[in-house]
Amino acid sequence: MTIHNYKYLAAFCTIGITALFACSTAKKAAAPATKGEIVFFDDFAEKQINRSKWNAEVTGIHVNDELQAYVDSPAVMYTVSGPAAKGAVNGALVLRPQSAPGFKTKDGKTFNFISGRLNTRDKFEFTYGTAEARIKVTAGAGLWPAWWLLGNGMWPASGEIDIMEYVGEADWVSAAVHGPGYSGETPFVNRLYFDKNNDATQWHIYAVDWTPDALIFKYDGVVMFRVTRQMAQHYGKWAFDNKKYLILNYALGGAYPVKVNGVKQPYYGMPQSSADMVKNGSAVMLVDWVKVTKTTAQ
């Protein structure tokens, strides 16, 4: 996700930002069908999150100066259907942070907010293919939902692929890549700016095509960023020839948002207006579906 702590323990990870944003302009386009074998799919049509596919992470490692503690609770992550799914046909996953003043983690740290983070570690992991998800978010400075992939082992050597990071500014989202020698303030990050009438608060498909030699990020089927093996090896070892697992999470405040919005009070990286959104339950990420396809070219 962002500018962060320069360390990683396998259960949690920082998500990268950089000062070097390359910008592009969004185009309206429907994502083309991905040809190949679908090896993972969840459209959240069940009444509960499918725990055969997803793990709920619980905060024990603290990163990025984020404001939330992750909990395994239907208060912050659950499925919906019908009108509550906001246009997702079969149902949707909801990640909705909550105000929880004085909440203590298992290691005795205190937080004022709780939220949700799901991953597929040890349940679904893959190497090469197309990972995509249809997502919509709400606007609010310092809200930080994300959709990304992570390898097992020590970070950043295990590699991180940030398909979609959003820090509450509705006109853009970003993608990033992290590995040994190109982590933290990585040179590999890019924003895509949306059309005004089709911003991040609308449904979009966020995808990455992952091959042995490149990561190609596509938003609504439009290529917005490319990182190749040769580009990465200018800085360090290519960290994308090992298995990765899927992550959906909703962070609040912290190092990436504060670098964008400059807010230090009343919360680091999140103004009172966004804190009020969390308190009244209006800060949310909806996920229509998640899919991973092993493409025919591989």
C-alpha cells in the first residue's frame, strides 16, 4: 500500500508508496474476458464469508503507523445481497471499519478503530496468471482500502504486488511493486486518474497480468502501468517467480495517506471528517467478485 516501515513479518505487510508518481488518464472500457483456466473465484454469493477460501487476519504486527486494529468480526467484514450489494448481482463482500475507542490488541496496543483484512494464504496461492477484482469505494481523505498479492517469507524479498490502493481521493487510485532493493519509497508506482463522472466511487475492475518477466496492471481493461524483470533488476532481484496469495483489506490513516493529505491531527493521515464517516458506518469497500485465471499463454 504505501511509504512505510522498512520491515516485514510474514503475517502482515506494508503497502508501498513513493514520491515518484507517474500519472495516466482513465478511459471508460469494459474489461475483456480473460481466456484460460479460472483457478480461483469468489462472488460472495454465500450468506457468510467462505472460510475455505479466506483467512481473517488479526493484528499482532503493527505497520505503517496505521490507525486500525484488524479483527475477525462480522462487525467489519461480511457479505450482502440485493440492494445492499449496490449493483453486485450475486452478492458482495463488505469491508467496513468501525470506531472502537480504547480497543486493545493481543499484545496490549491500543487503537481507536477496528477493521477487516482477508487473505488466502495456505488456501490459495499461485504463480503467474491474471488476478482481478471488481471493487467500489467511498471517498474520504485517509481511508485506505487495498487489493494486492504477497509472497510468503520475509518482506521485501518475498515480493509484493499492489493491484489497487486508494487513499480516499476519488479521482485516482494507484498500483505498486515491491521487492529487494525497490521497496518502501519504491520507484515502481503509478496513479491512474479517472474521468470525473466515473471515479473510484463507481465499480471498476482492477487487475494485474503476471508473467515470468512482467507485471502489467489494467484498470477496466486499460493498461495503466507495466513493470518488467529488466526494470526491477536494475535495483535488485526479481521477486515475482514465487507463489503469491490474495489480500483484501481496509486500513485507516498511516504513512501513505499522510504523504498525500498531510493531515497530522486529530489522527495521523486521517481528518475528523473521515473519522466521522467511520463512526457513522459510511466508509466502506464493496467487492463484487475476485478471480484468478491461469492464462493460455502460460
